Amino acid sequence: MDKVNVFLLSDSEKVLDTEGAKGLLLNKVNGIETVELSVDPDYLVPEHALPFDVVFYVVDGEGELTVEDKVNILSAGDSVRVTANALRIWKNSSKKSLKLLVMKHMG
């Protein structure tokens, strides 16, 4: 059994590829998927919900995360947990890219 599993960014699978947002699957281990999400300036990731808990960590930039009509302003170093089935919207209203790590607890 390997003690270390290496996941190379160059081998990452695209899980989101829209006009203003890109998501790359970084790894998938023990029911947890980690995705790097980049949101372009002035772009809004439309309202959606997922059937599992998600933890967001802001790597760079600043954005607005709206969860069930409550707006949260988050910047580099901040993290937040969103519970399963909660409606959410990410908005990057800044002039630079918003980079997030998204950890999906899929069970």
C-alpha cells in the first residue's frame, strides 16, 4: 500500500468550465473531493445546492458567498462550511481573480 499519493495539477480533470469560472479536481480521497475553483472578476456562479457538505477556503482574492439569502464577504485566508442542500451563490465583485479550494465531503 502506498504511503503517499501524488496528484499533479497538469493531470487534473476539469469539473467546471464556464465563461467566468473554472474548476479542477485536485484529488479524491476517502469520500472527500478537493477542487481548485477560479472565478473571474465581475462573475457570478449561479445559485445552486449540493447534496453534501462543502468547505470553502479562500486562497486569493475576495468574494461574496450568499447562502440562503445571507451575504458573507470572504477574503484570502477565510474559510466557511456550507451544509448539504443549502442554496449558495459565489460572486467575485473585485478586479482580480478569486481562487478557492473547495472540499466536498461526499461521504
